[in-house]
Amino acid sequence: QWISALAAPLLGDLLREVVWPTDVSTLDVDAMVVRETTHRFSRLSFHRAMVGRRLPLLKTASGLTWLAFCPEQERKELIEMLAARPGDDYQLAREPLKLQAILARARKEGYGQNYRFWDQEEKIAFI
């Protein structure tokens, strides 16, 4: 994909500087899809196969960052779509004050955080 070809050298440079794994993701209807990553090269990552992985909008840094910086009308439509879905994965879309505070913070800081909403690696322990 063209985005991978463009992003890979830049992500490689960033990895050499910060060591921390980095992804480039794009919106795909209701999730962020990882298009390129340095996870497979970073010694700090347990996640080697990230390309193509779908990440929830409301529970990941990439999704919350997208929501924070996308055009207002797009954000409104995405939040309405997610709020209409049942289940805990979409609860934040039904808490507008909390969500707006998170998005405002991301805009102020220039990046999003996952606030420990999403933890798919329950088998990993902290020592």
C-alpha cells in the first residue's frame, strides 16, 4: 500500500530515536486499521503482527486522536453511530461530557492516550 511505503522510512527513523513502537493507522468505518508499524522491530513490543489489526475508536490512543482532530461533522456522525451500538465497548460514546473532556485534552496536548480502556493482553504480567 502507498501509505506503508511512505510511512515505513519515517517510522524507522523515529524508532531509532525513541525505541518505542509506533503505528500509522487510518479510519475504516468504525475502527482504526494499522497500516504500518515498527512493532516488529522494537525490542519494547510484545505485538509483532500489528499491520491490518483493527483498533477500537473509543478505547485506543489512535481512535481517540482521530476523533479529537477530525472535522466536527465527521466526529459528530462517528460518535452518534458508536453511541447507538450496544455494549461496553461503545459506552464512552454515550457519556458526552467524559468523551469531550478526553478529546479536549488530546487537542491541547497534541496526542491521544488510551487511559487503560483497552487491554487485549491479559496474559502479560507486570513484574
